[in-house]
Amino acid sequence: MARPSPPGPPPTLRYLAEQAVGIDAECRDCWHRVVLGFEGFLARYADMPFPDFARLMKCSACSSQHVNVRPAWPSRS
Ligand SMILES: [Zn+2]
């Protein structure tokens, strides 16, 4: 079953792709928000720690690099 992320090394993109449904990215400058699928990124970034990957993200609306990036967890409603 799914466990919370362990302390220590940050999870890689591949690890998160098994648990989360997508990548939730929200721009802190224009508040444009998208949920991206993992599939477009795994080929290149599967072994990259998520915090490093998050730093690569850019807002598709205003090109700001101030983007809050977090895994989008499955909803359990
Ligand atoms: Zn933006």
C-alpha cells in the first residue's frame, strides 16, 4: 500500500509517478495552474529527485519560474 514519503532522500519522479496522478503546478506570479501528466517527463527525468525537477518548471502562461510544483495525489472522495 501507499506509504508517506520516507524522510531522507527526496523521491524521484519515477517513484512519484507510481503514487500520484500528475504534477500540480501553480504559478506564483499569475496563478495559472495546470496538472501535468508524468508520462511526458519520465523518459528524461525519471531518476531526478522531485525538488530538482520542480526547479525546471516554468509557467506556460507568463514564463515565470516562480512555480509551486507538487505531486497531485489521487482524490479519495
Ligand atoms: Zn504565470
